[in-house]
Amino acid sequence: MYKILKKEILAPSIKLLEIEAPLVARKALAGQFIILRVQDKGERIPLTIADFDREKGVITCVFQEVGKTTRELGTLDEGDCVRDFVGPLGNPTHIDNYDRVVCVGGGVGVAPVYPIARAMKEAGNEVIGIMGARTAELVFWEDKMRAACSELRVTTDDGSYIRQGFVTDVLREVIEEKGDIALCVAIGPPPMMRAVANLTRKYNLKTVVSLNSLMVDGTGMCGCCRVTVGGETKFTCVDGPEFDGHLVDFDEMARRAVIYKPQEQKALDIYTEKGAQKCQCGCGGE
Amino acid sequence: MAEKKKIAPNKNQMPAQDPVERAGNFNEVALGYSEGAAVAEANRCLQCKNEPCRQGCPVEIDIPAFIKLAARRDFKDAIAKLKEKNAMPGVCGRVCPQENQCEKYCTLGKKYEPVAIGRIERYCADWELANGALPQKTCSPNGKKVAIVGSGPAGLTCAADLAKQGYQVTIFEALHIPGGVLMYGIPEFRLPKAVVQAEVQNLKKLGVEIQVNAVVGKFATVDELMGEHGFDAIFIGTGAGLPHFMRIPGENACGVYSANEFLTRTNLMKAYLFPDYDTPLRIGRKVAVLGGGNVAMDAARTALRLGAEESWVVYRRSKNELPARHEEVEHAEEEGVRFKFLTSPTRILYNDDYWVTGMECLQYELGEPDESGRRRPVPIKGSEFTIDVDTVVVAIGQGPNPLVPRTTKGLACNRKGNITADLETGATSLPGIFAGGDVVTGAATVILAMGAGRTAARAIDAYLKGV
Ligand SMILES: Cc1cc2nc3c(=O)[nH]c(=O)nc-3n(C[C@H](O)[C@H](O)[C@H](O)COP(=O)(O)OP(=O)(O)OC[C@H]3O[C@@H](n4cnc5c(N)ncnc54)[C@H](O)[C@@H]3O)c2cc1C
Ligand SMILES: Cc1cc2nc3c(=O)[nH]c(=O)nc-3n(C[C@H](O)[C@H](O)[C@H](O)COP(=O)(O)OP(=O)(O)OC[C@H]3O[C@@H](n4cnc5c(N)ncnc54)[C@H](O)[C@@H]3O)c2cc1C
Ligand code: SF4
Ligand code: SF4
Ligand code: FES
């Protein structure tokens, strides 16, 4: 059992948990992920490591409630436990002094981009951060990102905060403005990563994306997470999760992401119905 | 007593669930002997002085002795006798390929059916499960720490043997439940998970600590376990969990699974109980399983239970060459699994949504024997045809997971990535590091993995006493 030491609600449906997992924290690096299971009958879901504290032995995860498991996770409070928690999985981001890098976070992708930006700056890079959200209330960690980056630009799809535009609009401006950029790291919803990759391809700007394919074990045992990168099949969990964005077959990825759509919907319906019942009878789910 | 006993020519039948009924559930297929049948079967044994059956058992169980005890209804001593050599008789009695091992050498088998050694073994183990486990002998702690990587049959056996000798043993397991293939691979209907977990509980009673959710190579490397974590020796039993694919076009389409994924979702994650359990599995109307081993049979039989209308095993050689156990093939056929022999796919077809719609295959014929002595399948030119399926399960074998070798400097491996270890001791190229089971031999059997775990335990004990 792994205890939740801290919970924060960052935005509607975006939550942060600090979970006690000393063995994971000891080795965690930016770019890696964990897999957790909320309860005994639960699914194994991957979440990126958004931060870690080796001394306290905690891992920070930031997640968006999209289906049954993430909603259930969102109901847990400080002091509660998750059943299973394994990591650090996947390869860490390759941190180096590239001179100037751009780190792009879209939506909940801001969380995993944060430790990468911080590590890049610590390695001596000039880090230009770009973060985007659909609307003002979904913006979180602006302060943390500002501290982690040399310069931060924020945008919202609807213009309700700072400016209107997609992260790709800001990225284009940054590239035009700065010229020499060695690397772009982009994490967010797959359509955003694809759009970033399409843009940077035109500028020949090397781009790393972090893929979120469906997973089961996360150790290379099942092949559920396979993606095509540069015409070759790779396992996201052990060969990634970061890959060259210009080589990823995003089309395939998008189609594989919805394999279980009907089942996911059913699980969510049953879950929310149960939740509703719980409210009505006031028995606390007994 | 000098009277010569009359031998029944056939094994006592083991009752099984009706094929039609069982194809719709996940309960165990073979129901096990009654006490009467177990005793009657034990009485078929001739108690041969030269014990030919023993040489067929990889762990050399004293077969005549345990059978004699069973014949006297002394099941307590029978199980004790079994456990001298085999830590998990309840598992082996169910899944050992007995026809190629102990029973193959049975004297009775020359004239009649051999003694059903495995079934009697299983009866004794189930008797123990029903009547409470025997107390296990242990030594006082000797202060030495051993780490076991992987909790499959190899790791569990090695851990049990060392714990009994007073070692402080910690098992590190990557998944959230210990047991290895016994939990995630072999289906409930062949090996109930309660049987495996009972064995794991016995191990905990011996004082073995089991850390699940612990991927060695990630939270700590083998070197770090020996260093910072303070272990004196390590046994690596990480199995052969890396799925092989065909490398044909269309293999990443939706509806194509590795057998590992298909079986892990079903067994470990209990997708057959969705939505009570959260992990889903999507199964179509017509399923094709590629391969011909135990794994393929398990997948094909699982597909029927999950509601597939048709479940096909597609194998590139003929029925005679099927590597799966006869009993499993028979059970599969009874349940309605169908076979396409001398067939191999060249391409998986899919629709606009990327879902599987069919498989383009080539017809094969058998040519000259190859290195394995089996006749080589040769494709017939121009014989392309398509079969209409909507789910494909690839069960053509597994390799060793490279995670541990890749993160352990100086650990010698062969070309296929298997860890090189002395088969007599399990010793690897690194001092204090031992290995055994599928990660050394490639995918083999439960009993061989257990044997390797036991061998290594002996060698680790000798090594640590010598240090
Ligand atoms: C390496 C990795 C790191 C991740 N890091 C984070 C993170 O830091 N924060 C976060 O909020 N999410 C992250 N995800 C996605 C997260 O795992 C999924 O949101 C979660 O599994 C959904 O579970 P659910 O039961 O709530 O929803 P489901 O009912 O399973 O799915 C609901 C919706 O989410 C989509 N979905 C399901 N599984 C995934 C998945 N693995 N990736 C993307 N979309 C999915 C489905 O297509 C569906 O539309 C990561 C995924 C991977 C593979
Ligand atoms: C579907 C199927 C059916 C089978 N049927 C039979 C049968 O009927 N009869 C028979 O005799 N044999 C059968 N086998 C083969 C048999 O199961 C294996 O030979 C046996 O389980 C090998 O044991 P092992 O201990 O070497 O490894 P495994 O059972 O593979 O266990 C290895 C364990 O190590 C863990 N691990 C891997 N890497 C790490 C790491 N880095 N850190 C921590 N833990 C790790 C894995 O998660 C796993 O739990 C079958 C196999 C399969 C897949
Ligand atoms: S362990 Fe296997 S081979 Fe040995 S006696 Fe039992 S069934 Fe036969
Ligand atoms: S060979 Fe067969 S009959 Fe002879 S002792 Fe062994 S099991 Fe009994
Ligand atoms: S999640 Fe199973 S191989 Fe990657």
C-alpha cells in the first residue's frame, strides 16, 4: 500500500497527489513514469512522474480525470492509499547542455514537462517554456514553470488568459524570433504533439515527444504499448516513452488509443451510476 | 501377500467438466480424483525396484515411495515425501507434461497405460490444501541475505529452499502479484490461482519477504542490490516474458494481441470478470491464434470462454508436430477449438478504423527434416488465401526480458539474450549472482524451472558458506 501524503486540486478535473514510494523516489528521473492500481480489482494505469523528493521519499503525479480509474483516483484523500505503485519505468529524458531548448506543455502535459525543463536549465541550457491550456481555469503550475524556465510563455485556446492561440502558434513565434534552437520537448495530448512535430519538421528542429499509449505491465512483457517509430515497432514502456516526434506514426497511435472505448464508457457509466446512488441514499457507498 | 495383483490396464479416469459447459466458464476443467480413485490408481503401481519412473522426473521425486503411502491412505506422509523434492506438487501434478516425463518411463506403460503419477500427486497436494498445510522445517537465521529476482516457479523454489536453511530471503517481483507465468500466463481453468497463492502463503510462513511492484533494473540494479541493499547473493529467475511477433504487415492493428497481453489481461487482471474488474479485453467473433504450443492452446481455449464464436489455431506444421501437450490439444478439440495446419500468415488485413478483418495466409507442405528432427514446413508458391478473422493472438514464443542483463555490467548472455549459467550450479559470469529457469534455458517447463531454482539454492548455500 502506498500512502497519499498530499492532495491538491489544480484545476477542475486536474488533481495532484504526492505518494509515498521511497524506492521509486530514490531512482526517479525526469521523463520516467509509474504505474499504479487504485484498488484490488483495479486497472494498472501509467502516470508520468511530475516531481520527486528523494529525501521525503515521495513521487508527485498530476492527472486528469478522464475515465473510471482516474476518477476513482481523484476521490482519494490525504491519508488514503493506492493499492500498487511501481516505477520508475521507462527511460529518463536525455539531459544535456544543448545551449537553447524549448519545452512545450499542453494541458495536463505541463506536469511532466516541468521536471524536464528544470533539469535542462540546471544543465546550463537557456530554457524557453511554452504552456497552453484550453481555457483560463485549466492553467496550473505557471509559477513553478516560470521558476524552472529561463523564459515562459502562456497561451489559452480561447484567449481567456494572457493571450489566444495554440501552443504551436507560440512555438512558431519563438522559433522565428530566436532562430537557433537545438531541441524541442513537447508533451501533451497526442493531437498537440503531432501538431508540434509537424511544425518543427518544417524548421528541421529536433523534437522529442512523450507517448501515452495504452499499457498493461510497463516492463516490456505484453506488447500492448507498441507504436511505430520510423517504420519500426517499438514498445513505449521500455523503448520510450520519449521518441523522435518526427518519426512517430501518430495516426496509428490515435487508432490504438480507442481500442477499448466501448468498455471504458461502460465502466464509467457503471461507476458514475454507483456514485449517484451513493449520494441519493446517503449511506456512503456501504 | 505373495499373490500377484491383477493390474487394471487403464488409468483411473479423472472426472472433468462437460466440454460444452466448461467452454463457457473459467472453472477448472479437470476435477481431480476422489480418494477412492486416487487409492485405486496408486494400487496400480508395481513398486518397481529399479524405479524407472524417477529418472523421468526432473527433480527425481521418490515416486514409488509416495505412491505406496498414498495407496495406504497415508496422505500426510505422501505429501511430505513429495515435498522432499518438489515444493509445489499441486502445481506440477496439474501442469507437468507427464507423458514426456515420469509417466513415459513407467514400467506399466510398456503393456498398458502408465500409472497416472501426476494425478496421484495432485490428489495428495489437494489433500494438504483441504486439511491444512504441514508444518515446514526451518533452521535458525544465519544472518545472510539473499535476493531473488522474479517470483515464478524458479524464484519461489529457490526462495523456499534458502529460507528453510536459515537465510533471510527477499523476493523482488515486477508485477503486483507473485507467481510468474503461473499467475499471469496459465489460465485459471488449468491451474486455479488459489492453488498458486496457497504455495506463496507457505513461503511467507517460512519468513520469505515478497516485495511486489519491484522491477529490478529500475528501482535498483543487481549491482545495487549487492551493494547498497546489502544482499550477499542473488538468484535471477526473470523468466522468458518478452513476446515475439511475426514481423508481418498489419501486426499493430487493433485486435492483434501477443499471447502475453491476451493471457495477462485475462488471468492476472481478470478481464473475464469485467466490469466487476476494471481491465477490459475486446474479443471478436472469429479468433485466430498463431502457434502450436501450450501457450497457443491456452489462448485458443480462453478465446472460446470469452465468447468467441470460432477459435482457430493456425500452425505451420501438421498435427503430429504440435508442441503442445496431447491432453491440452484433446481438451481444446473437445471444447470446439479448430485447427488450420500447414498454414502461416503473411499479412494481417484491416479496415479503415484499423481493426483486423482477416489474414492472408500461405499453404505449406512438409519437406526434409530440419535440425530439430521435425520435417521443415515449406510454403507452396501461389497458394495465398485469406481467412476471415477479427482477432489475432500471436503465440509463437517468448524470449528473455533484456531489462536485467542490460543493466548488469559483465553478466554474460548468449546470442538469444539468455543468461549464461552453469546448469549444475546456476552460477553466472559474476560472483554471487546465480540464475535459472526460463531466463537461462529459454521457454521450458514449470518443473525444470523449479529444478533450476533448487540447484541454485544448493549452490548459493555452498557459495555463502565458503565465503
Ligand atoms: C507513459 C504514460 C504517462 C502518462 N502520464 C499521464 C499523466 O501524467 N497524467 C495524466 O493525466 N495522464 C497520463 N497518462 C494517461 C493515463 O494513463 C490515462 O489517462 C489513464 O490510464 C486513463 O484511465 P481511466 O480508467 O481513467 O480512463 P479510461 O476509461 O481508460 O479512458 C478514458 C479516455 O482516456 C483515454 N485513455 C485511456 N488510457 C489512456 C492512456 N494510457 N493514455 C492516454 N489516453 C488514455 C481513452 O482513449 C479514453 O478516451 C499517461 C499515459 C502513459 C502511457
Ligand atoms: C501460457 C503458458 C502456458 C504454459 N503451460 C505450461 C504447462 O502446462 N506445463 C509446464 O510445465 N510449463 C508450462 N509453461 C511454461 C512455464 O510456465 C515456464 O517454463 C515457467 O513458468 C518458467 O518459470 P520461471 O520461474 O523461469 O519464470 P516465470 O514463470 O516467467 O517468472 C518470472 C517472473 O519474474 C518477473 N520478472 C521479470 N523481470 C523482472 C525484473 N526485472 N524484476 C523483477 N521481477 C521480474 C516476472 O514478472 C515473472 O513474475 C507455460 C507457459 C505459458 C506462458
Ligand atoms: S513433478 Fe512432474 S515429472 Fe515429477 S513426478 Fe511429478 S508430475 Fe512427474
Ligand atoms: S515405473 Fe510405474 S509402476 Fe514402476 S514404480 Fe514407477 S510408477 Fe510404479
Ligand atoms: S506495457 Fe506491456 S510491453 Fe509495454
